[in-house]
Amino acid sequence: MEEKQHVAVIDFGSQYTQLIVRRVRELGYFAKLYPLEEFPHIGEPGAIILSGGPKSTAEPDAPDIDFEGLRRFGVPVLGVCYGMQLLNIKFGGSVKSSNRREYGPASLFPKACTGLFEGVSEESQVWMSHSDTVENLPEGAVVIAANQHETPVSIQWGDHFFGIQFHPEVTHSHEGNRILHNFLLFADRLEPFRIDDFKRELIEGIRERVGKRQVVCGVSGGVDSTVLAVLLHEAGVNMRAIFVDHGLMRKDEGEEVRNNFHRMGVPIETVDAEKVFLDSLADVDEPEKKRSIIGNLFIDCFWETVGDAEILAQGTLYPDVIESASNAKSKASKIKTHHNRVDRILEMQAEGKVLEPLAELFKDEVRELGASLGIPHDILHRHPFPGPGLAVRCPGAVTREKLEIIRECDAIFISRLKDHAWYDHVWQAYAALVPVRTVGVKGDERSYEWAISLRAVVSEDAMTADWVELPYSILRETSNRILNEVAGINRVLYDVSTKPPASIEWE
């Protein structure tokens, strides 16, 4: 695929930046994300989008861009939030700094439902996340949309430069996709993008990167590592797929993983590492330390198993990368450390020993890629499962007793969702142990046992999530079975927290 056919998204540090890439791909065009420092090396894109970011344009170290270089491309440019403010300054206008942040829904009133706002309602909801606002407009700039207070929220400079103060990429902007689509129509060098094209690019890139070296691929049975293993198998590289059974899996999951890979014709090797993981986690109750221990032990187990393998392949997705903000060039704020972004992995990355072909993709895109590779539907549509396993669903110290309780409760919950045809309507569902003992009554006697929390969420990308309004009948049936069948539990809760402010997992 020629570079001039793609949409270059320049990252100024917004947590939503990769969503822009995703939306463009959903609209049928290929998009790539570039750190700001790589702007001089973006090839010949057909369109450019400047993302939002956490900085103020008034700050001394505010991100900047080569404006003349931007203009020389001669392609449509869209500035989102920070990107709009920066463009207004570059064209000769000014931005007013403020310590007050506007965050949440707002009303959009296009001056005319043409051009960038072709087909957009006369009043539409958009999502704001900014503090500074445009103050003075340069000569020739035109306000093409305002909010309910007549504050400019969209500006056009000339024929091909546009700015919007809101985030069209989030679902809370009700007509954001239409606005992005209208922007892309100004580009005349874009061609449709298909997942099969991307698959071919990935396979070619893997072959070129790996050559004759051996790749160690860690598999867990989850969608990400499964697609990665099948992709490497399809590329025909020298691969060993290693399944490290760390003792933190769900009920009977180890056998299920082995059976699934046998179905797909991909050989895997199993390493029984339950004892070393649980021994290392004994008495460790700090979440970040638990993740670090698990991530580093994974690498230790790999190298102990495969010896001198030259490359480690990981099924890392974009949400892992952006939430960890571990890329030295990233301007995003760190949320939490992922198990595949621990120090040991970062050191290996610096040495060129880590391969992450899926790192630009979201979960739904990985599933689409997996389908094009022929992976069965039931494997592709398993709920996401965290790399650290049940450790992040067991706040506090991890013990075998707690893990067994979580497994039994989780198995009951998932079976109820499947039997009532709700499993495929939920992004992720699980049971987590609440690390407190509660008073109850069992068999006419006082009990003092654990509480279990059930969680079911819907999401598009794991960046945001909402809890699922499951029927009371399912919750009642699940609760009754857990309380009657699982020893050590006398209370069942249902988690009604959204992300943000909560995360999907407990730790």
C-alpha cells in the first residue's frame, strides 16, 4: 500500500488519539498514528489530523509542529482541540488560556450544514475536553460552528484547513463519524482500506523483521495472543508458541486452551509454572508490584524454556500501550502499568527483541483480522482476559483458596450468561473477590465469609466502558447458585461502575 493513500494522525498526547485512527479505518480508509517527533517522516499522506492533548498552547514546553512543512503537503488538515488551537496560532490568531476545564457534552450549532458539516443536524451533541479557547481569529479565518454561547468550536482557514474544539472520535459526539467522513471527502488521494490488505502488510512486515530468527510467542488462549500465534504461523516464520500456565487461569481454562490450538493446527508447548508464580506473589498486596512480578516471571519462564530464542512476540494492543504511556515519545498521562510493559520488556524492546504486530489495533480490529485468518468464531469472541489473570481480580494477597473461590463464582456467572444468550452481548464479564469478610447466616449459624463482586461491561475499545443492565432474573439466579454452591462466600454484589472513573478490572 502506497503511503500517499493513508491518513496521518499526529499524536499530541490525547488519551483518545488512537480512537481517531480507529474511526478513520471504520470509515474505510487506512490511518496510521505518528508521535509528533516523527512528523518529518510521515511519507506522503492523503490527509492529516492533528490530535488533542493535555498541554496548553501557552506552556513553555507546549508541543509544536513545523507549520510550513504541514502546508507543503498540500492535503486537507484537521485540528482537533489542541490541534485546532495550535492551527489558529500558526495562522496568526491567538488562544486564551484558562484554568477552568470544559469536560463533557455540549451543543454544536453549524453555521451551515455544508462542507465539514454536510448532513449534520442544526443542533448536535459533541464531547468537549479542553481548558483553553480560541480568542482572536486571523484574517480569512471563518467560524463554521459555535456552541450554545456562540463560542467558536469549529474554524476553517482557507480551503483545506479545519479545526474543531470537540472530540468527534468518541461516541458521545453523536455525529462525529459523519464530520470525520466529510473531512475525508476533501482528500483526493485516499483509497478504500480492507482488513485483508492490512493482513498482507503485517505478514510481509513480520517476514522482513524476523527473517530466519526464532520467535517465541506467548499464548494464553485470549483473543490477542491467539490471533498473534495464528498470524505468525501464517507468515511461516520459525515460531515456538509457549503457553505458560501460571495458575491464575479460570476454571478448566488450561485444557480449553490446548484443545483450541489443536483445532487450529498450531502446535503449542505448555509450561506448568503455577508454584513459582503463586510463591512469588505470596503476601504481595500492592497492585503495581503484582503486575510487575507477573510480567517479569513470564519472561523468565519463556527464556528458561526456549533458551536462546532471539525475538519475543507479544499480542499487545493499543489500549495497553496508551494506558501505560511507556513509549518514551508519548505525551499521554500514565494510568497503570500493563504486564507487557514492565521494565524487562522495555529493555528488550530497546534491544530490538520484541515483536508486537498488533500494537496499533483495537480488540474489534483484532477479531476482524482473526476472522480473515480463519480462526473459529467461538475462539475469537471469547471475553477479554487480562494477562495477569485472576491476580487482578483478587485484590490484596493472592492465595490458592481465593483463586478457587473466584474460579467457581466466575464459572457460574459465565454459564448463566451463556445459557440466557447474554454472553455475546457483553464485552467482558467476570467475578472478583472483595477483600473483606462479611457477616452472614448459613444453616442457622453465623458466618463470616468473603463477598464476591460480579462485573459485566460493554465497550468498543476498552478505553471507556459502561456496566450492563442485566436482567434481574440472571443476577438472582447467579447469586443463588454462588451462595449455595461456593464455599466461603456469603454475599454477592453487582458492580455498577463506569470507566472512567473506575477501570474494567479491579487492579
